[in-house]
Amino acid sequence: MIKRFALGSELGGLDDKEQPQRSQSPVGVCLLACFVSLALAYLAARPVVSRLHVWWAELLIYLFAPTLVTFITLYRSGWHRELTGAARTLSVILFSGVIMGGALLLAVIFIILGSLIYSTFVDGFARIHY
């Protein structure tokens, strides 16, 4: 069993001390993860959170999970490993907020485009025109 784990690192697996190649920035993956977790958090928490009736508390609850997912994804990635300690943590927190803003902007754009598509095509789709 232990031999298999030793072979895993020889066959190209990464251990804790190795860093992956810096061929791709984690920003796109973080934006996708943040957007998906924003949608899932909204769908999962909506029945409970809607009972609060305080708009800013609802907003904080909806935004907490996606920001946390983004923070964990960025912090575990190879993004700015040259920074250490509090400087790296603060920069990851700041960039997580920026990515969350981008995910919110993306959600608003999708809602606007969806409503335009619905009002243009779907609303009169069932009517038969002669």
C-alpha cells in the first residue's frame, strides 16, 4: 500500500512541496466556481433566508458562500506564491471580492439577456400567425 503512494509521486503526481506549472491563471476557474456557487447558494438557501425580511442580511448570506469558495480556490492555487503570510492572505481576500463582483455582474447580464430573449421569442411562441 505504501509502495503505491511512493510510486504516485514518481509517476508525476504532486506532493505538498511541489508547485504546479504556471501555465494557466486560476482567475477563470475561480470566476466559474464563484458563479456556480452563487447560483447554488441562492437556490439552496432561498427558502430559509427569505424569512429574514432584512435585505442586507439576505445579501450577506447569499454572498458569503461564493466568496469563501473563491478564497479557498485562490489560496490553494499557485497564484502569487511569492507573497507570504498576511500580505498574500489580504491580496487573496481582496481579489476574491473583485471576482465576486464580476460574478454578480455576470449574473445581472444573464438575467437581462434571459428576459430579453423571453420577451422577444418565448412570449408569443405559442401563438399561430397566418
